[in-house]
Amino acid sequence: MDEANNKTRILADELVGLSFADLSDEDINQLEILIFDQISVALYGATTDWGTAIRTYAERMTGTGQAQVIASSARTIPAIA
């Protein structure tokens, strides 16, 4: 395994081993900010022309399972939603 992959593996192992109790108040605050930011970006993006184009694409996808497309009543395969 090369050095970059080894560093990725070390990071992944550390993250998998984390529990909520391991997080500091600062960590939790930062995670809340990041989650709210991601939700805001996704909701805003759904209102744009490119968001509409992506939703139209997603609605045409078929496969196993169904998931709701964010900020829409459209449903598509989970990997695309």
C-alpha cells in the first residue's frame, strides 16, 4: 500500500472508531454548522436551473429501491437521490 492510501486507511480507521462521546463541544458545534450549511446549499441548489436539470435527470433513472430527491416530490434510485 502506498503512503497516500495508508494515510487514508489510518484516517478511516480513526473515524470508524469515533463515538459521539469522543467529540468536544467545539467539534459538535462545527459539525452542526457543516450539516446546516450542506442542507442550505442543497435546498438552494434545488431552486436553480441546474438543480431542475439534475432533478429531471434523476427522475429518469431506474433501478432497485426508491428515495426522495431533496426539496422535491420526485423519487429515484438511492444512489442518484
